[in-house]
Amino acid sequence: MDPVEKAKIRLREWIHHAEHHMEDYEKLARELEGLGKRESAQEMRRVIELAAQQKTSLGRALEALEGP
């Protein structure tokens, strides 16, 4: 398989994984809030923001590979 095609597959997988991690992080943030651990919940929300940025960058990398 072509190295570029391999990279596309990996990027698609990482984007998918990032989405699932973000869901898990949000679930944990809600649980922590329910336990009164607001500071930890806030940090998890920061992690979610960073994961969203990561997902965006992965998507841009994929788009660049798929472009002309």
C-alpha cells in the first residue's frame, strides 16, 4: 500500500479515537462535578478543548493529503 494511503488511514483512525476520547473525558467531567470535584472537572474540560484542537489538526492533515 502507498505510504500516503497508509497515512490517510492512520489519520482517519486517530480522528475517530479522538472523538471517543472526548466523549469519555466529558463523561468523567460530569461524574467529577457530581462528586463536588469542580476543579478536576474544569481540568477535564480543558483536556476536552485540547483534544478538540488535536482533532481539528488531524482533520487538516488529512484534508491536505486528500487535496490536489
